[in-house]
Amino acid sequence: MARTNFKTVEEYVHTFPKNVWDILEKVRQSIKKAAPMAEETISYQMPTYKLNGNLVYYAAWKNHIGFYPTADAIKKFKNELAEYKSAKGSVQFPYDKPIPLSLIEKIVKYRVKTNL
């Protein structure tokens, strides 16, 4: 990923190979479905969704999609996230496993409730 001055999510997504681009687009649509009123933007050079503050971020990495829903959400969904590598405010969804889009939607809906 050579560029680091993205203005839109489309610019960000299109810097990746097609297989990663497809995954990013599925994650994007899941977030939009769960939070249609959220503002889509770029922050910290990652796709970001805001509604009364930050909801979630996500990013593509070499071997995984990083999903950043805050520490509170990671704690709330720790059982559902147990099979994935996680840290205080992030979780890694590896490319070699199906991305849990319905879980992403649940987490985003939770974040919407906490922000409202």
C-alpha cells in the first residue's frame, strides 16, 4: 500500500488486490447495514464510521482484517471473538477464515446503542 493520504474509503479499498478489496467491501457493507446513519470517513488512514463520536475502524493488513470497535465492545463480545486474536480494542480476522460479517453487524449495532 503505497498511498497514505486517502480522501475516501474507495481510494483506500482500491489500493489492495482484488481478493482483499472484496473482503473490505463486504465489511464495509456490513457496517453500513448495521449503522446506516453513520458518517463514513477516513481517520488514521483507515475507513472509519462516526455517529456521536467514533463507532468503528477497520483496515487491511498482510494476513488479516483489523477491526477496531473499542475496548468495551471487545469485552462485551469476548465469547464470540474467542477464536480470533484480539487486544484491548481490536480484533484480527484472518484471510484464511470466513469473515464473521453477522458478528461485525452485531458489534456495530452495539456501538450505535452505546454512542446514542
